[in-house]
Amino acid sequence: MGLIKWEEKYSVGVDSMDNQHKKLVQMINDIFDELRGGGTHESLLKIIEGLVEYTQVHFKAEEAVFEKFGYAETEEHKKEHEKFIAQVADFQKGFEEGKIPMTMDIITFLKDWLFSHILGTDQKYSSFFKDNVIV
């Protein structure tokens, strides 16, 4: 069932990036569904590991286009990515070690960060990508 639904307002107008964002939404929904369904520590950890890995793939894809075409806000955008990766890595490690439980607060953080990032920082690159990348 999921927690969040993709809406057109989240689109950055670049199919490849929108598809990656949709996959991130689905992965957050998978965590929510697993938690709600009483998933095990191991099953939740597997989904979290996948989310962390895919988030890094997505960030690298964005950053590669930024660098290739000289996006003016590359450094600021990369700093947001680095901060998020560090936060999620800390959570992942704590969860893996049994020190941090998976809660709705964590899922809400992931959801809020993703949509704040898409609707704020990512929307800034929308026209840049459209002008420089085949959509």
C-alpha cells in the first residue's frame, strides 16, 4: 500500500531523474510496508541497504550531469547529498548494530528529506537539465 504516492508536482521534467526519484519513493514505501507488516530486523536492513546504495547511484547520476555541463550550483547540491548520505549511513549503522530502532520518525525523515530536496534543490536544476540533457 505504501505511505507516499508520486504526484506530478514532484517531477523535475527529466524522465531519467523522475524515474530514479520514483524508485526512491518506492523504496521508502517498501520500508514502511515492511515495518507495518511486522518485518524482521534482517528484512528491514536489506531494504535500507538497498535504499542507501540506490541513493548513492542516483546522486552520482545527478552530479555527473552537473559536472559534464557545468551546473552553477554543483557544489551546494553535492553538499546536500553528502550530508544526507552521512545521516543515513549513521542510521544504517545504528540500526544494523541494534542501537537505533526503525520507527515512523525515521520513515518520516526519509520522506520529508526526499520531497524537500526534490521540490527545492532539484527543481532548481530542472531547466538546466532540460537544456543540456536528452530527456
